[in-house]
Amino acid sequence: MPNQSIHKTLKLPLLMSLLIGATSLNGCVTKPKKYDAHTMAGFTDEVLRPDAISLALKKPLSLEQVRQRTLAFNSEYARSQAQLMTTLRNAGARGKSILPQIHANNYAKWRNNANASVGVKVDDLSDSMPTDFFTAQDQTIAISSFTASWDLLEIGLSGFKSNRNIINAYKTNEQNHYLCNRLMVDVENAYWRAVAFEQAEKKSAWLKNRIAFALSLSQQRADKDPDTKLQELMFQRELIDINRWYQSLYRSLVAAKPDLARLMNLPAGSEFTLQAKNLPADLGNLDKKTIKNLITDAYKNRPEIRQSLYQSDLTQLKNKEDLWRHLPAMRFFIGGNNNSNSFILNQNFVSAGANLSWDLLRLAQIGKTKRGGKISLAANKKETQILASVVMAQVMIAREQMHKLNYDLTLAWKALSVQGQITSDLQTDVSAGKKPETYLVKEELMRELAFIREQMTRAELHTAKARLSQSIGIIPQCQAPTTQSAMITFPQMATSSVEGN
């Protein structure tokens, strides 16, 4: 009967050993996969970008709709949000720090002969070897234990860990804010350039036909009258040069709509149109603030500044934690035990104990730890100063660029207005037969060139305005509280007795 009971006790450890062994051997039969053109044949856009969702509406998109779509479906922003959620979960795990470490252990042993030993009576004080042998252990035994232990030093340091998790959550949220600002500037730039592209695209085919007609007509006149050949060739060269200039500006706008599709995470080949047809001219209140007020606003609102300050706070916490780790470590444990050895009187029992350890050599390094902490904190403060200088320069540059582009837009609009009058007057002369039609084609091309330059300058102006908003950290779409940022409602960081001392 005792042997049958012992064999039953061994069943669980044996089954667990077989399961773990089978799982471990599974790694031996696997091999790495090589990716090449053949194995990548099935990787379509739907497979590699499963989160690329088509537009729900087929109507033209407004700028605000593009912004909302970007924040909802952009892959880079979604990854950043997932990282924020991870830090939020870690920040809410403060209560787990004071829970004990719990270990369950099951130990089985077998030998092919008896584990015998020599025994002697307590009152036998002779020096002779006893003649009787005794055993104190079965051939097969199983030992089980369930132990809970507390590390007092780690519990004391749990306040540092909790505060560090909270600060990391704050810091990650500021990283999201920074990414949002950058994405909104990219959207602003791509949207208005795409508007300019759509306006230019409407006349692209018509303009090519007009230029081909003018070149053909000029060549016919040159062939008929050798005296005008040089003049006609010079006209053709001028027309071609103007067209090349126009086409270079036109090509610079081609990437705008693909950029918008990328930002909105649209499936490959998605077609969409834009609601806006003309770029607005209102720059808002940013143009009315002084440079000093703008820089002050930037220091107050820029997420990078707050990130740097959070990093300094993390360094301070680490310095305090490093100092407290020079203290002795004390661990308490309590647990229940079971031993199948039939020779033991009490096979089930509860055990408890304590362990105190102190690294005395580490204790002598407190001065070095303090110096290292001061150096790290000074480096963080210096990085904050450097970042503040960068922010100041960005604000000043963005403001000057906006003012310069505002003046450039005035010139571009004036050039477009003048060119429109020239083309209109020349069209009247051509209709009356006073001027050849080839001259009208050249002026039409000049008018479209002036138009595309005006549109591009206007797009650059609004991008500069968005960059100025980014440089002072007040992009409206990123100021509104999101679901994730609203969840960061942590209480004031814990101030444990460890920190108080």
C-alpha cells in the first residue's frame, strides 16, 4: 500500500516532465524561413497592410476629414497609441508591487537501493561503530512545497517603480502629442499641394495640345519663309523652355495625393478627390503675436520640452533608487510543505524564516553612486537647455518663413493678375487678326505657369503656418483630449517613506 501511494504521488511530476520535455524538443525541429521573390509571391497589399481601410464616403474630402482619417487609421500613429496603452497598463500596476513572490515546487526522487544510514542512540557515548544500520528514507520519495516570500527592500522601492511607470506614461503621451503635431503638418502640406495639383491637372491635356499646335504652326511658318526661320526657332526654344519650367513645377506636385493616401492609410490604388478648390488666405492670429510671446508659448506647449523634463524626473528617481539599493536586503518567507517519506513523523508541516544580507563592499560605493547621479542629472538639464535653444530657433525660423512666403504670395498673385490681363488683351488682338495665335499660346502657358506658382506659394504659406503652429505646440487637432490621454488621470505621484527619508 505505501508503495502504491508513492507511485501515485510520482505521476504528476512525471507527466509534467514529459510535457515540458516534449515542448522543449519542439524547438529542435523548427528551422528559419528565408524570404525571397518566390516565397513573397503571396504577400499582397491586403496581407502586408491589413489595417488599410477604404474610404467610407466617395464624396470629396475636406481638410478636416483628412485630419480625422489620419489620426484614426495612420499606422505610425496607431503604433504609438499601442505603446501608450502599454505604459498605461504598467502605470496602473502599483498594488502588485507589495504582493509576495509565490513559488510552487514539486520534487521527486528514486534510487535503485535503500538510502540507508547508520544510527546511534542519544545516550550511546562510546567511540565504537554501532553494529546496526537504519534507514530514514524510502526508495522513492516526493516532496512538495508552496512558499510565499516578501522582500522588504523591494517593497520599499515599489514607490519608485510606481512613480517611474507613471512618468513613463506621461512621457509616452507627450511623444504621441509630438507625433500628432508632425502628422498634422504633413497633412496640411500634402492637402494643399494636392489641391494645387488637381487645379493644374484640369488643364494639363489642353495645355499640351495648345503647345503642340503652336510648335507645329511655328515650324510651318519657318519652312515657308526662310527669312523668319531664325525668329521662329527662337520662339520655339522660348516656348519649350517655358513649358519645361511649367512641367517641373507640375511634377513637384504629383507626389501630394500619394502622400495623402499614405497618411490616411488607404489601400493601394484608392482614388479620391478633394473638396477645397482654392486655398484660403487667412493666417489667423499667429501673424499678430510678437516673437517673444511665440517663444514663451512654445516653451509652455511643446511636448518635447515636457518630455525632457519628464526625463529629468526619471533620472532623479533612479538616483534615489540607486542610493536605497545600498541598504541591506531582508526577505521573509512562509510556506506549506509535504514529504511522502514514510519514515517522517510529520509529513505535512508549515515552515517560516527570514534572511538578511548586506553587500558591505557596495556600501562603500555610495559616494560613487551620488557622483554618477549628479552627472546624469546635469546632463539631462543640459539637454533641456539645448532643446530650448532649438525650439527658440524653430519658432523664429518658422515665423520668418511665414512672413517671407506671405510677401511671395502677394507677388505671385500680382504676377498672375498681370499675366491674366496680358493673355486677355492678346486674345482680343488674335481674334482681330492683329497677332499670330502662336503668341497667344505662349502667353496662355505663361498664365498657367503664373497660376501654378501662385498655388504652390499659397500651399507653402499654409504649410509654413502649420509649422509655426507646430513650433509653438498649438495645433488644435492635437490639443483635444483623446481616449488614451483622458485615461491618464493618475493621482499625485506616491511619496513613500523611502523618499521622505
